[in-house]
Amino acid sequence: MDWIRGDEIGHGGFASISLAIPNRKLSPGLPQIMAVKSCDLSDSATLMNEHEVLLQLGDCPQLIRFFGAGRTVERGGSELYNLLLEYAPGGSLVDEMGRCGGRLPEPDVRRYTRSVLEALRHIHGRGFVHGDIKVQNILVFPPADGGCGLAEVKVADFGLSRRKTDLVATAAAEDDGGRGGFEWRGTPLYMSPEAVNENECEAPSDVWALGCAVVEMATGRPAWSHTASSNIYQLMIRIGVSHQTPIIPQDLSDEGKDFLHKCFVKDPKMRWTVEMLLSHPFIAVSEVTCVDALPPPPSQSQSPNSHFDFMVWDSLGPSSSTAASEREFRTEKTDSGLSLTERILCLATAGDMIPSWEEWESESWGWSFVR
């Protein structure tokens, strides 16, 4: 695969992200612009893990697309390991929150939460745990059809993802010979109680992290009040040992509050699963139709609109009284020059014979009783 590195657009703890432009002749089928995630080959274990996870997860509309991996020699002879990924023009949810004044309106929170849940259903269904769900790892894309619809989001950054069975074995291996030493994985503000206490990062931990992301989307602030200068171990005690849970935003709807209560259950066995949350009313959002895609309203026509040749009549329009509306109905002229009342009378009679409505049961008129 032949491509050219462009400007750097992001930088993480172990990798940088730049734009990448493919050679369309040598690499047909690739988008016009991609993102390349790179790090030194000597520090590429996490990036290589992300490569393997993406290969096994396969395609999913709610996951960032993966185009390939490889090594390059750059920066004065440094050998880099690179992942070529889908470029997100909208940045992450952090950028989207900034564009919306610091936090997202609840309809957007609902839609984005549903998309992340659908991504997690795919991830968990393939036997993996994401391990680092947070607003920084949820990327924003324009509508898939390129129209005027709503923005979409996709889950990215699988460097800490593992198979569920591997996580248990790894946690046991890192117990440091029973001395209690272990390595915390993930972002502390999004870690679940079991991840803090037992180094256990299974599917329920992704649900807890999603709840933290929902709080941050809705408020513009982390789910836990914690500053960069605060003691990280105090935060870990609050998450893992205390009975505290993140504060539920008060201005969130009742459905949103209940959704978060289901995510912030301390016992992972009692916490709602992704499948259960996908049925929650908070994310049961009706499909929104693009206004520009609606057909134009039909124009008024001089052709008859019914058997009675009525003119276009707004029955809900303003009227001074019922009697005034009735007078208007009786005197309004049709295209034939008759009033509406005269036109109905003409259609309801045979020649100049006017039926007697009081004698409707008479066989001479051929009336039939219909319920």
C-alpha cells in the first residue's frame, strides 16, 4: 500500500495521528483521505494489538474502518508502525461538545448513545471487550449518504481491547505473586469498580464506561469530580471502595436518569447488559427525516377535488362563528357557477326530482339501509 503522510491531527500517550493520502493508482479502492496512527516500532505493542483486534472484529457501521497496517522508515531513520484508519472529519465527541457550547442536547446524547451501544453489541458478540470507552474515542462523521441528515458516531481506539478470556488470565498473571500489585487499564475517570478492585475488565465494564460518557456528553463535565492535581488513589477509592456512584444530571429526562442508574450498578453481575440497554426507552429514538428530502407540497389545482367539486376549504381556518361558516358554504361558488349547496342538490337528484328525506324508507326511492 502506497500513501503519503500529511499534517499531524492528534497525539496520544504512545502514538500520533496524521492525515494520509493514498496513491490511488497503486492502491485503488481507498478513500481520498485517511488517518494514519503511528508509533515507534519499539513501542508498537499496543498498536499491533489494535491491528489484530480490528482484523477479528470485521466490519460494523458503528466501528471505525480499518484499511491496513505496515512499517515505514521516517524521521531520520526511525522505523514506525502504522495503522491506516478511517478519517473522522468531525473529530471526537469532545470537539462536537465544543461546537455545541460545551455539552450536547439530549436528543443528540440519545442518538450517540444508541450508536455506541450497537458498536458494543458487535464487539461483545465477537468475544471482545473494548476496555477504553470514553468521549475521546467516539468519533464524529457526516451522514453516510452525504445529505443533510444528522451526524453519525463510530467507536475507535482498540489498543486496550482484549478477548474476554484473555482478560481474566492476564489479570491473574499480573497479580505480582499474590503481593497485590497490578496494572490499572483504561482511563481512571471511566473505570468500573471491578476494574479498580479486581483488575477485571469484562463486558460490564464497558457499560459502566458508557454511563460515564453519557454524563459527560450531557453536562460537559466528567462523571467524577476530579482535577488533574488531585490524588489519583483517592479517586480509585471512591470508585472501588466507597458506596458512591457518579452523580446523575438533574436536568436529564427521567428516561436518561433511569438509563444511567442501570449503568452505575456497583455489582457487575447486576448491571444491565448492552442487549438490555438497547431496549431502554432512553435510546428508543424515532427516525428523523431530513427536511430537505421531503417532497414539496402539492400545488392547488383547478380540477375537481372530489365528486362534489369542492373548492379547497380549510375546515380548521379562522371563522367568526358556525353560522358564518355555514353561510360561506351555501354561497361559495364552484367552477360551474353554482353554489356549493346547489351543486350538492344537483348531484343528489335525478333531473328535477328532489327526494323526500323524511320518506327515506320508501321503496319508490330504492334506498337501502346501511349500518
